[in-house]
Amino acid sequence: MTTRASHKSPLRRRPFTLRAVEVTPSNRRGRHTILAPTKGYRIRLARVKVVQPEADGRHLCEIYFGTAGNLITEPSRAVDILAVPDRGTASTRAYPRDQGPRGKRGEPLSLRWRGRRPSTVHKVIIEYTEES
């Protein structure tokens, strides 16, 4: 008969610091880098929210990782396509800790307006963490 000692090793969790940043992307066509990670780190999203405070009609907004010209070029890097209503807000779903979409090391988060570009200012609120 053998006796085994029960040994529980402590679980080391990554340090978790939820960060938030507000960005005002330009109204021009094409890709905009809305968040770049610290050198050597990668971004993991918790939520992205787009706010349209002034009347300008409904707009579609692509959110994705990388520097591709649009979502069609690199569909595997997609986060979401948001339909921002007139004088309203749209957001991605809120992801639990360590379960949101994650970019590659050093890969930026990009935004592109689909269809008619907006003529008013929009605000983008990004909740994220940085991982090594």
C-alpha cells in the first residue's frame, strides 16, 4: 500500500488591469489605427463602444486587428461590425476576463467606416487589457 501526499500548487494568474481609452477617429475613408499596444504586448478586448452624439444618419463601422485595408481582406482578424444609429451608441458584446478577442504581439486595433463616411465626430471607447 502506498500513500500519496496531496499537493496543491498555487495557481498563478496573470495580473489583470482593465484599461479604458476614448478615441476620436477621423472622418476620412480608409483604415484608422484606434489603439496600438505597448511594444512587446498584445491587446485583449473587453468591449468597444462607438458613440454618435450628433445627428448624421446610421453608419456601419468595422473593428478588426491588424493593418489590412478592410475586413474583407483579413476576415480572420475581425472583431465586429457595428451599426451606429443616428444620435445613438453601438457596442460589441462585453467579454469576460481572458475570453475576448486577442490581437497578435504588436498588432494594432483598427476601425474603418463602411459605406457613407460620417460627417460628424464620433467617439470610440475601448475597454481592454494588455498581455505579454
